[in-house]
Amino acid sequence: MDNSLEGRAPCPRLLWNEPSGSETLAEPARGTLVPSEQRRERQWSQLLAFADCQVGECAQELLDRCRATVTGPVDLVRCTLAWLGLHEGGTYRAILDAARERGLGLCPDTVAPEIRLAYVNQPRGEWLLVATRPIKDGADEACLFAVDRDEGSLRLRAVAVPAARRFHPRCELIFRAKSARARRR
């Protein structure tokens, strides 16, 4: 099996049902992430560099610790804390509880780097937190991935989520949409 990246551009697709970048996102955006191929864990750095994406040092540590991989299309929901009913903001635990009540689940660990590779038209200044199980960094601190864009760089970052940290009601998160069959159980 040839694991070379030479001559191959990463090409996952992320299809939102509405334009991104809305200030309020009164209703969540729904989309489907279609990964280009099953990836080996150690390829993420090469693929992100090849796509000219910046990866923070802590985000690199998280990539090295990812377990769950995306092997097929993943239905996603992008929403604000306010839409989840957390009008005063909330901790990550409160966010997960509110999301569960809305039928949303955690994304596999590698959804964040797949989103970073696919979401090349992300508006400048946008910051999205990807809801996954917290991954411990080298300092044993629980972290999540965030995808953002600054003055021109697409970035994958790590965000610490200590138990007391509160997120703003306009903070946008990406969750996995649970299937109708799973919600009926």
C-alpha cells in the first residue's frame, strides 16, 4: 500500500445547507462531511500542511492522540449555545447535556481535521468548536479542536475545556446529528 501524498490533494467535502458566517444562527445549519478516504493517524500533519493549514502545537498533540476515525459520511449540526437553550452560556458539561436533549451527539475525534481540510471557504474571523470527547494534551489538560480563520490562514487549534470554563451563548459548535433510529431507542 502506497501511503505517499505526492500528487494527491486532500479533498474531503463539507456541504452545509445554508451559507455559513451568520451572526446569530437562529436555526442550526445542517451538513454532511464526506471524507475523501480513510486516513492513517500519522498522515494528518502532512495532509494539513499540504493544504496550507496551520496547526497549533497543542492541536498537533491532540492529532497524535485521536482514536475514532471517520470512515464514511457524517451528518453534522452547527449551532450556538443560545439555540441549545443556554442563553447565559455554559460549561462544556452543560453544553453536552443540552445537546443530548436536542438529539445531538459527539463527533468522532477526526471530524475536526476533516472539517479543517474541507472548509476552505471559512469566513475570516469565524471560530467553530468541534464537540468531541475531550482529549488530553501533553500537560494532561482536557482539550477540544477548533477550526478558525484569521487574516488569511486556515487553522486547526486546541481549546482547553476545564470543568469551570464557560462559553459565550453565541459560541458555535459542531455536533454529530444522531440518526432517527438512534433517537427512538
